[in-house]
Amino acid sequence: MQKRIIITGGAGFIGINATDYFIRDGWDVTILDNLSRKGVDFNLKWINEEHPSRISFVKADVRYDQDILNRELAAHDAVLHLAGQVAVTTSVLDPRSDFENNVLGTINVLEAVRNAPTPPILIFASTNKVYGDLEHLGIEEAKARYHLKDYPEGIPETQQLDFHSPYGCSKGAADQYIRDYGRIYNLPTIVFRQSCIYGPNQFGVEDQGWMAWFSVASLFNKPVTVYGTGKQVRDALHVKDLCGLYKSAIENIDMARGEVFNTGGGKTNSTSVLEFFANLKNNHDLPMQYDFSEERRGDQKVFISDNTKAKNRLNWEPKIAFQDGAPMMIDWIKDNTDKIKTFYA
């Protein structure tokens, strides 16, 4: 029997990569998207060129179109729920819209799954922001980065939740709704608390995907502002490895259902902002122009995912080293400068 997956927010960065990944793996894929974000037209054009006649598309908004969600989700074996508001700064400026996108939209997806004759597997893309700023964990400052001295392998799933910012609250609330629907209604739900995801089809035009944004700014000689010292650290996970984790969760649903997984590149694939600037300059001849400003409230000085649980339960770990993946991302940006320029016209 043919496998079918529907991806909400499927025309975005992660969604379009997941679409490509699952099609190549033999799945039928439906993209459900309201097409409100920059870059989605380029992404849809690209994916249709890559896979002519292999894409089903539904224009819908997870906030409003419950009837469409009910019909479409019930017709699939798995749902990858990516639709939502993605930026902390946007959530601060417009917290109501952030809530509607991330909480109301997720409730609507959950209700469609709950009411399906055969509930599909539901994968939710949460965020490391649900853990707050982690200031209480003992942060050490080195020359070019911060360290969490008591967590050498990264942050585990047992870390206490501590939402900061409207974005942290909305994604955290959705994260918990996903978990509890799984328990109360016996639904096959999985939560991935994702760290820094990077790769192709990331246009660097939003307040997320910071490595793509800095790469684009450097290429176009645009000055940027660094909030804080620039020693902030994240672990970088290539989007292809993330898609491999989604697939592994579906294939090992008995081990994954009802669970939460921290999801990132791990300690060997971590970088600070200053280290990434040095990488751009020394390895890609892309020097940065930047100044400093006060750090943003609630920002994590360092976050590295402890991937032990995903490794043990799902036999997954990152395959693409950051030292290899970063040049791949930068090459994609250079190859697509004409598209990216249109965002700055």
C-alpha cells in the first residue's frame, strides 16, 4: 500500500526539504500551506520541477480551515505539522497572531487527527525555546563561546520547561497539547524540540535561520547587529538529517509515540556566532560587517541538544558534519543569489 504524508507549512524551508525527502523515499506527499511567507513561491516552483506530477497541494490555513483539515488529514498515514509563526521578535510585536498561529492552529490539527477514522501519526516541530534562557545552569564564558559546564553532552529532555517570550509560550503550549492529546486520546503523537536547523531553500529573510541570514548579509555586504557578545552557541543540524529523524520516528512509531525528543546537531556540530563569522571569513571569503547591541531578553547563551534519547530509541544520530554542511548551505545561497535579491528590492 502506498504511504501518504501531509505536511502543514509544507512550502517553507523545512517543509519543502521534507517534501523532497519523502518523495525520494517513495511517499505520496501533500503540501498544505496558506502561502503567506516569503520564498514559498520559489520553493513550490522548485519542488514541482524536481518532481513533476508528484506533488499534491492544498491551500489552507490551519487557524481557520477546520473542514479542510478534517478531510485532508484523515486521508493520510502521517502528518508533519510545521505550520506556525517562527520568530521570537515577531511574537513580541504581535503576540495574538503568534498565539493563533502556534496554539490555535495546533489545536485544529489535533482535532482533525483525533476525529479521523484511523488517526494518522502526528509529528510536531517544537523548539528548544521551551527551556527558557537556562541562566541557572552555570554558564562559563570562554574567548569565543559560552559553555554549559554541567551538561557536556547537551540538554536532555528532563530539563525543566521555562517558557520565555510569547513565541516560547505559544510553541510550549502547543508542545504540551501534542503530548497530552497523545495520552488522553491514545493518539500516535511525537514532539521534536528542534535546535538550529540549516540547509538549502533557506532564504535568510526572517528572524530565524541565523546562519543563513548572516551568510546572505555577508554575501550582499549588509551590516548586521549582534545582540549580546556573539559568544552565544547553538548546535547545527542539517535539514536532511532532520528529515531522516522524522522518517525514523514513523518507522519506529511503537518506540516514538507519546515521546519528546531534543533534536539538534549535538556538541560536535556546535558553533558560536563569532566562530561562524570567522568561518565565513576564513573559509569562504565572506567577511562580516557588524556591531553589537544589548542581548535580547530570554535569549539562550548556549543550547546544545543531547541526542541520546533519539539515538537509543530511534537509532538516529546526525550524519552530516557541520564542517561539511555549512559549505553546502553557502554554495546553495551563492547559486540562488538572483532569487534572494528579490527580497531586498
